[in-house]
Amino acid sequence: MTEFSRLAQSLWAKKRSSDGQRLWLPLIVHLKDCENTINWLFNHWLSDGQRQQLAAATSEEDVQKLVKFLGFIHDCGKATPAFQMKPAYNGDNQLDQILVEQLMRSGFKDLDVLNLSSAQRSPHALAGEAILTAYGVDSTVGAIVGGHHGKPESEPPVHQIRDYTANYFQSDNRPELQVEWQQVQRELVEYGLHSAGYQSAAEIPAINQPEAVILTGLLIMADWLASSEYFNEDTSKPLFPLVTTAQSVETIDVQTRFQRAIMTWRLDDEWVPAPLSRDSDPYQLRWGFHVRPVQEAITRALGATTDPGMAIIEAPMGLGKTEIALIAVEQLARMTGRDGVYMGLPTQATTNAMFARVNDWLASVADEQEAHLSIKLMHGKSQFNRTYTALPNASNVNSTDEHHGAVTLNSWFSGKKSILTKFTVGTIDNLLLMGLKQKHLFLRHLGFSGKVVVIDEVHAYDAYMNAYLLRAIEWLGAYHVPIVILSATLPKIKRNQLLKAYLKGKYGRKFHQLLKLAPTGWEDTQAYPLLSVLDGPEIKQVTHFEGQSDQAPLTLAVERTNQDDEDLIVSLLAQLDAGGVAGIIVNTVKRAQALAALIPADVPLMVLHSAFLAPDRAQQEEKLQAAIGKHGQRPAKLVVIGTQVLEQSLDIDFDVLYTDIAPIDLILQRAGRLHRHQTIIRPKQFQQPQLKVMGIKSFGDYGDDDNEKVYEKYLLMKTDHFLPDKIQLPGDISTLVQCVYDAATDAEVPEIEPAAEKFETDLKAEQQKAVVFQVKAPQLKQGITLHGWLNRDHTDVVNDQQASAAVRDIQETLEVILVQHTTDGDFLLDGRKLAEVASAEIAQQTLRIPAVITPNITAAITELEDLTRPYHLRWQDDVWLNGALVLPLDQNLTATFNGWQVSYSPQLGLSYSKEE
């Protein structure tokens, strides 16, 4: 690279020393590495849809130029004395001296006596933006360089060079020292311009805010990749390594270095969605069953769109909505140029269940295309999912001569890079975090903007989470990302919010005008099933489905019961005298445990809730599926008691169901487990499905300490009022949901006003709380920069759990490993000696301590650290156990912790009571 001056060749970008070697990377080598990398990512990694989005305001040629320019110029702020005089991280003064002497030999003066008093005021990302501002680069582009370390500046740095001149030119007032710095900065800017194809900075176009977010994310990704010396620290797989200080710019072949790095890094093939065949059934092809009428109608309607945006599918439980969504992913990806998918679900349990299905679908897609496609399971316990961890590593698969497709894991896409994996299944907080002000948010937006997004069970999110969901959808609309939303019990007010949020994001303020063109009555339709589609600005709805009666209707007998717990169990056992499977779904773990304790020992019982050790809960779920799942070996008699975890994800079937009072949509979800599999031969007394609703003491009284603590009284009163004696599934689902959630029906409910006022007040408080750390809606007006986009970011969020808590509005809780500590030693709770169990298995013995036990998180951590100290020496260097907290239990599986008596039972889970 002899086209650069000696001054430019002497600048360093990175330096370190290890194992007696002193290493550096010339700045211009790193700039060329990043230029080549971002250019390749733009052309070969971004989806067609993302490239079209970036080119919409200018042209693809203009964007290609801008991408190259950003890649080269991103670290021009390192061509300043403020950066070049930075000491090495490990305090290697000799390495610092070698590089300073090199700078001076190349023409810089007096650096050996330079002492900058305010160097920290000009970090190199800010300095780069200031230099570009001085050269007349548009501020919408300059802000991208200023934000490439994860957070943009609050405002353009128009006075930065004036106020801190010496940081840029070595001296405030000595031209003879300033001239070399001015010269080398000009050289780098001009080279970047000409290399990209510009004649001057005036040719660089202004960029709209959504496009600037994607470009910043792409620049961060390219910079991280071009800064990786080795693939996942494996020194046998070099990417962009540093060189010894004996090597100079002339000895480095930048093009060969880049090509070798990309060949090492690129492990995944590109998914090219095939068109659906008109001659064959895609459902038969993917899953081996013939398409059902509702599935066929929805697939046909989506195929008829020209600019698909959002599709909301409302259909009953058990209809096959997941399969509809996955076929829709193939359709919409092809139509909109996307090359991946994100499937979001409410909980880890629902996510795990969905992961297996998406993985099977992706295996079929990969085989069809003979491609290697990587998948990511995105939640805090993914490392314990056996289906996920059994997948082959992408680097191993690619090293074989296999020609058939494979679903793989690509370990480069980890941490903040996880969402960049093309195929992802995760808990919904991964999507909600698009709306949270957080450093490196650009990467999350980059990852989502290239995918089809599927949101399952969208009814399950509260007002606080819904505020983040709507903001995320606005941004997805701005990126023209196709979204598929699934629900069996969606209130029309939420359906309308979702559609409007997408239109607002895509079209800006004029979306209100577009709504005037929508079909009459679209906001109030109670058709069921229902497909609502945004095709460009047009709202289309499919309300009539031929042949939908292939799903046989089910009539539930509904009965309110207000027995005390003892009488309830007596009645239940009398019902089961001749056999049967009874489900009891309650609203709190404590109530589940209390009822379970009343079941006689000779009655088969299974309990499921969130307060079990992870392996115990997984084992319970497996047993439950094996007993009363679709193909289970059904027992003659069984009582199943659980919390809300039973209303989601598990494909299980009860003969009779008891449920605590809850909002109508949740009662209907729970009822979806009642006579779910209609081929089962049932005891005589359970030929008609029976739904018994508990906890209604009288109208408007549902228990201050129980149900009303969990759910708003307003929704419970409306549910109570509109709940009929008979429910027909699926026919009554939409009518009941709309009656409860539509404020227009309040007048029909006696004495509802105080509860309605409280509900409205609480709703507004949740929405206002959500706004505090939320990014603003996308700005489509030209000239809006990224400056201030992440101001007042959520600095308390430093890990994934805290981030999830921030968008779910839940109190942070502590996860602990439970062990049994006795005079004989330390054991797992199943009796195995701790010393004889593999670390990965010990790490699974976790549960979360209820928030009520740890009101002061810091004090609780201190107490747990003391309890963990005996294990610390053995665990501190263990990849699975480092940082884990232990709660030791005695021989009776009890402990006193933080003023609480805590006990664990493999049958009932964790229970606790305040110490006397």
C-alpha cells in the first residue's frame, strides 16, 4: 500500500504484547480491512430487502459508495495525537516507545515530550465525526462514525476541534507541529472519498434516520469482525491478526488477508426462499399432512399480496397456526427479500417447545436447498436445551464433503451478535429490546431488519410490555419488515394498535390519512377465524373461510364454584371416583402448593409451576406429555395442579378443568386444554367437557390477596359478568374476548366504575413508565440525524437478565444453585455427590428466588456470596459455574435465608414463609 505517505503508514490502530512479542496493526491496514469487510457484508450478507431499503432514498450505487466510505473512514479519529499517545492496556512502556519513535521517524515532531491534558475529551469515535464535520460531510453520515462504538453523540461536534485543538493537531497554536496531523487527516479523508468513488465530500448523500440505524449496525458488525484476530480465539483460524512491530505496511497484503479471513469466517449459506408450487401442497411437503381449509385460505390470501407488511392471524387453538406462520415465512421472505426469521414467544417453556418445531422446518428447508443454515435459541437457558446443543457446529459441518443440507450452530454469533444469526427462536424480550435505549442497540435493529418476524401468543403481553412491542413494531414498519402475528384470543383494541403501529412506522404521520381508505367496520369485526393483512397502505381482512368446520365444535359446561380448598378437593375426588384426568390451573405458586398438599397420597398427582429446579420442571413436563399428551399413555386417574405454565405450550388434554378466575382470554386459553384431543375415550361422567371457575366469592369479590393481586379487578369483573353457562369453542371465542376488553360494554356491568378508573389509571402509569428508557418512534423526515438517539440510556442494564427485566417491568430476581449440605458432604438434591457430577449438570440445578425474599438485591447477593464461598475455589475457573450463587439446604432440604424459611420438595417445588 505504497499509495499512502510515510506519515499515514506510521500510525497505529491496535497494539498489544503477549508471550514476549510486541504486536501492532497499522491504522491504514485496519481501515482497509474494515472497508473490504463492510463492502463484502453489504453485498453478500445483507438481505436483498435490507439493500433495497438502504437504497430507497438514493440509489444502490450511492449506498454502495457510502458503505465503502464508512468502512474506511470510521477510525480516522485515531489519526490524532490524542489517540496515538494512548498507552498500551497492559502498561508495556517499551511497546509505546517503539511506536512513538516510529511516528517521529516518519515526520511527526516532539512527541517524546508531548503531554495532552484533555486527551480523554476527544475519544476516537467522536474525533472521527469532528474531522468529517470539518471536511463538510453531512451530519447524518458523520453521526454514524460518531456512534460506531455503540452510542451516538448528543449533538454534532461542531466546536470539538476548536475547543480541543491540541487533541487533533498536537498544539493549540504552533503551526509547525500541527501541519503533519492536518496533512495526514486530509490524506485519509481524501483517500476514503476517492476509494469509494466520490470526488468530494459534497457528493455524499444525506441519510434518513432508519437507514442510518441499519448502516451504523452494519459498521459496528464490520468493525468487530475486522478487529477479530482469530475465529473465536482459535489461533489456528486467523482472521485479521496483529503483526510484529518489525513488520511494516509494505509487508502486509491486505487483499489476501481479507480473502483468507472471509473464507474462514463464512460458514453459513444464504437462504434463497423458493416459490410455493401451485401443483403441490406445501403443508404436505413440509409436515406430511394435507392442508386444512383455514390454512389454505390464509396461505392463498398472503400469496395474493404485492407489498405485504403485517399479517394478524386469529384462529382457535389446535388449528395449526404455527404451520401457517412457517409457510407464511417462506412466502413473505421471497416476496420482500428477507433471508431469515425470528420467532418470538412469551416464555422459555413456550420457546423451547417452538424451537423443536422451527428446527424441524429449517432442516426440511436446508435439505431442499442443500444448504448449511445456522439457528440460534435466544433465552437465558438455551445451553440446557438438548435439541439445540445436539446440533453440529457450523465450522465442523463445513469442513466435510457432505452435499446435503444441515442445521448448524455458528458460535461467532454470540452475545450482542446473537440476533445477527439468520434463523432465531427466542423469548419475546429479544424483540421488545428493539425499543430500549441501550448501547449497541444498532446491532439488534440490523439483525431484525433482515428477517421475517413471527410473534406468537401476542395476547399474553401486559400494558408495559405492549408499549415496547408497539415501539418495536413501528421500527419494523420503518424497515418494511414483514410480520406475522398469531393469537387465539386477541382483543380487537390490541389488533388495531398493532396494525396502526406498523402503518405509522412505515408511512409516518400520514398513516392517519391512509386509515380513511380502510374498509368500513375493519376496527370492530368479530369474525373468527380472522386474517388482517397490511398490503402496502391497504388494510385487507379475510372473514369467511370455506370448510372451516373441519375443526369440530366443542360445547363446554361452565360452573362457578366457591368452595374452600378442603371441600374443593373432596368434590374433585368424588368426581374422579370412576377415573378420569382432572386439571386445576391456579394463579399463584403458593395456591398450587396448598391444593397439592391436600391430595391423598394414594391419588396420582403431578404439579407444575415456575418454582421447580430446571431439571425437575423439564422432567415433570416430559412426564405430563407422556401421560396426557397427544400420543400419551393415558392413566386411569390423575390430578394435575399447576399455574399459568399449563395454559401455554403444553399439548395436553384434561377430562375436567378447574381454573381460578382470570381474564377471559386466559380462561379460554386454559379451556383449550379441555377435551383437546377428540379421539380419546373418556369416563362416562366426563362425556361433556366441564369447566369449573373458582375464586368468585361474590360478584366483584375475587380475593384481595390472590386473584386481584395478579389480575386487574376490572377485567375479572367483566369476565365474571359475561362468562356464560355454556361456551362453544371456537365459535364464542372472539365474541367473549371483545365483550370483556371493549370499554363500550362497561355500561352493561354493574358497579364497574371504580375498577374501570383504577384500570385506566394503572394502564396509563404502566405506559408512562415504559416511555422513560424507550427510543423514540422512527423519524422519516429528511435530515434527522442519530444524535441523541440513545440519550438517557438504561445504564443499569448490564446483562441479559436485567435487559429482559427492563422490558417486562419485573423486579430483578436472583438465580441460585440448590445443593444439600450435610455432615456427610455436599450433594445434589437427587442424592448424588456434588464432586462426582459434571459441571454442566450442576449448573442446571437452578431456580429463581421469589422477589419477595430479596427486596434488597445487593444485600441478598452479599449473603449468597458468603454461602457460596466454600465452593468458590473449585468453581472460579469453571466455564459453567464461575459466578454462580449457591443456596445450601440442610438434610431436610430447608434453609433460613434473608429472614425467610425456605424449603424444597421435588414434588411441590420451592416454598417459603416468613421467619417467626
